[in-house]
Amino acid sequence: MPHYVLLFGAPGAGKGTQAQVLTHAYGLPHVASGDLFRENMKLMTPLGQQAKTYYDKGELVPDSLTIGMIRERLRQADAQPGVLLDGFPRTVAQAQALDGLLAEFGGQVDVVLYMKVREHILLERLAGRAATSSRADDRPDVQAKRIRVFLEQTAPLIEYYTERGVMREINGEQTVEAVTQDLRAAIDAVLEK
């Protein structure tokens, strides 16, 4: 049965950094919705062109576009043992759609790792990243909006996954190494069952 691990947290929480470590440790490909959006936008696919109008403004890409990109990625051979999902789902509706999608692939969400970081720390981290980035979504105005959107629209996922018993909250304000240790302990506890 494939394993599906969700890495959850606001922009700037450190998901990308941790995903690299976890992908190496568990052999699960890192599937980041943001990377899928950027790849599709770069290749000017129809889905990518549609997603770009939302993404550049810091708004959530509509569910139909996001789910289409995720479905295509899960069909690839390297995703058959499961994946580490990053940045998806972002709404309860997407979470419900993901449940159906993963069932098609013979799996379910094993664990949701919520890297919790306070808003002012997120803004500090993103300001540092913006200084070295050319990404349109790293502009300060877009960053603040992305954090607000996360807090308003994706916070209900905490309740959704807590009720299902798969939510694990990780203090994302610790050192990178301490966060990694906590994430691995949470994954190991679930995968060893």
C-alpha cells in the first residue's frame, strides 16, 4: 500500500527545506503544488497558464486546476510507492477530493505534519528569502497576502485532520535539525504501525 505524507504549514514555515531531508530519508518523491504550478507555468501548459493568473497575485489556484496537476503527478511511476505532498491540500474541499484521489491509487493520508510557525516569524523568513529570489510570489505584498490566505482558508484543515487522527503538530520555530528530528519521529510512529 502506498504511503502518503502531507507536509503542512504557512509559506515560510520551512516545508521545502524539510521535504528534501524527508524525501531522502524515506524514498518518497516530494510533490510540491507550488513546484507543479511553476513547472506548468514555465512550460505554458493550459493548466499552467490558468494557474499563473491566480498564483502571481498570491491567491489560491482553483481546486479543479490544482487537483488536475496532482492527479497527473501521482500517475507517474516514481509516485507509485507514495509521495510527500507539500502545499496541498489547502482547503477542506481539496482534502476531501484528495481522499478520493488517493483511494484511486490504493492509499490514504497516513500522517499530516503541521509545521507551526508564528506569523511575524514567517514574515521575517520570507523577507530574507525575497532578498535573493526573483519569484513573483516572493514580493512582500504577495507574501503577506499568502500568509493571510493560509491562516484564513487552510486553518480548517487542522480540525479536519485532527478529527481523523492523522494530524501531528511540529514546532517549526526550532532549529532545522530539531524540526527534522520531530518530523521523522512522527512519520516513523505512523509507518511502523
